[in-house]
Amino acid sequence: DIDHFKRINDKFGHLGGDEVLAAVGRSARNSMPRRFSIGRIGGEEFLMLMPDTDIATASVHVEHLRQMIAMGTAKNTEVTATISVGIACATRWSTTKTMLANADGAMYRAKTSGRDQVKIAA
């Protein structure tokens, strides 16, 4: 989830917001292994599926992405952003609904803990 996205739209207009969305998507696509699936699921929220990846490795990948985005979301403009991320690990009993709920809960913990960070679902 892009932190304070409404503020970005308010300050830079929807074109600036669109630029940030595109920059975050590009950063994710360019910095992650091809086997990962990345997409925007609504508003300023993105979802990444990381098959055959343990939670520790997933955390390293996502922390690297978080840092990249914070250092320069849209390098040729004054528009920058940070992200708050929730990570959930699948088990053989997991459903899609449960996985999304767990990741969403972890993401909200990241937001309430100060934003611009990664949290792992318990």
C-alpha cells in the first residue's frame, strides 16, 4: 500500500498520483524475480505472489523494494512515496481469502506502527 496516497494526489494532482503508481509498479517488476507475479489490486494497493519463497527470503525481497521506492519513486520529479507492506505465508490449509486477510492485517500493522515498513502476518 502506498503511504498517504491521497496527499500525493492532493499535492501533485491525479497525474502525479498516476506517476507514483506507475513508478511503484515498475520498481516492483524490475527488482523482483520473473517468477513473482505483481499487480495492482485497487486504489494504491498492490499484490505480489512469490511462489516457492520462504518468509525470510520474501522479507528480504520486499524490504529491498521498500527501500528502493523510498529513495526515489519518480526520479525526474519531486513526487516521492513510501510503502507499507504486509507479508503472509501460505500453508497447505490457506485459502485465498485467508491469505489476503492475513497480508492485509500485517499491512495495517505496518501503517499503525509508523508506515514505511514491512510486517509479517502472525
